Amino acid sequence: MNGQAGSDRKVSSRVLHRLVHLSMGIFIALVAFGFLGWQAWHWLSIQLVDVKPLKKGILVEKLPAVAVLVKNETPLKAPLTGEVEMLAADGDRLRVGSPVARIQGPQGSATVYSPKPGVLCTHLDGLEGTLSPQNKNVLDVNMIEKIEISEEKDPGTIKVAEKGVPFCKLVDNLEPVVAFLRVNGDELEKLGHRDKYDLFLQGREVTGRFMEFRGSAPGQLLLEIAQCPREVLHLRQVKAEIITREMEGYPVSQDALVFEDNQSGIFVVEKQMVKWLPVVIKGHMQGKVVLQGESLNENTRYIANPERVKKGARVEW
């Protein structure tokens, strides 16, 4: 009996030791996995930190508008009725005597030549004689509002011409263009009076000399544009954006700001360490802020998503 009891105690002791060793192994494995998991999470968090170089730039605030372009236009009439073969492309700059088109009809054929220098335009809207810079003083808001642009022909659609009827025109690209910009009344007042306005016409930046304000709701801003882009010169009505404000500095997202004791700043990376750098905010625009500061330059690396890191952390990028 005593031998059996001793044997049972030895078995229990071995089982106990095995359980202890197993428990220690599981504990060590859990600690190791936890440490590895923390390391992996830390590594992933560091990888998600968005480190960017500061770049100097200009933020632009623009006021949308619709512009009607008034320019010197010379309609070219067909000398006979027939099919049209264009010898110059829409938008080409032509000299005096340049061939424009050949017309073939029952009465024969004829070549139309450019009577003056200018930009060839096949956009016809029937307003070539009505709208001209010389008539700008008699044009009013109601007349401009009634302009029908829908009947304007697309370039390249001229196939048949009728005798005595214009089939294309020349736009004088050497003379200034008058732009009638339609703007909502309240926004017109915000523009204020300036000698010159910078604006975009169909995405092309131009400068216009102030002529006058007209009306109130909607109002008109009349500008004289000395150099109108050739890509825009064809058109009668164009999308316009008037530049109302510009700010130069280092633009960053508002989310990149980090405040300490009511002082604005950003997280920067120096020698792979995260540091807080105070900055001066020049202004806000379009969800961004423009920063200034003597310590800022284009070699500065800042963190665009500071919520993912803490000051003093080590960041590899």
C-alpha cells in the first residue's frame, strides 16, 4: 500500500511539474506575442504617419461669374452657294490674303481669302454686328442677359454655305476684348473697386483693366482685356473666376495644426524625432491655413496627421 501511495505521489508531482511548465510556456508565449503585437502596431502606426515637406505656395480665393466677350469681329460671307472645304482650321492666326476656304457649287468654285489679319473662328451666333467694343456704352444688363448662346455653331460643322451669308469670321486678336462679367449683387459689392482685376477665363489666367460697374442684381463688371488667350477668343460666353484674395506662404491642412498653451504649431521631424514647432497663421482659406515663421523653409518636414504620433516619438521616413 505504501509503495502504491508513493508511486501515486510521484505521478501527481510529475503532472504538476508539467502543468507548471506548460503554464509558464503559455505565459511566455502570450508575453512574446503581446510584445510582437505591440511592436507590429507601433511599426504600423509609424508607417501611417504622413511626413511631408513644406512647400511655398499661393492660395487663391475666386468668385465665380459668367463672362460675355465683346470683340472686333469681321464676318466672312460666301461668294456663292455650295459645299465648303475649309483651308484653315478654327483658331488659326491668319495674315492678310491667307486662304480660308474653298466653296464648290453649281455656279462654279471660289476661294475665300482673309481680308485682314486675325484669328479664324467658325463659332457664329449672329451677334457679330451687334456686339462690338465700340457699342459697349449702349449695351445694358438686360441686353446682355438676353444673349442666346445656344445657337452658336460648333467649330468644324460648316459644310454648306449660302451666297451672301457669313459662314465664318475673323476675330481681331490685336485689339482689346471687353468682358461683361455677370456677378450676383451681394458678391459684386465684395469685389470693391480696383484698377486691375486678375481672373480666369475657361481656366486661363488674364488681367483686366477696370471700366465700370453696372446694375445690382445681378450686376456687371466691365473689364478691358488687352491679351485674351487664343483658346478663349473664339467664344462668346465663357466661365469666369475673379480672383478676390491671394495669400502667399506655406499652405497646410488645418488638421496639421497642433496647439500648446493656446499657441499654434505643427509637428516637425528633426533627426527622426518628432518636435513641436510654433508657427504664425497668416490666414485661412478653403480648409487650409497659410503659415509663416522664420524657422520655416522648404527643408522642413512636417507631419500632416499629428493625431497618429506624439511629441518625442521616433519616426523613420
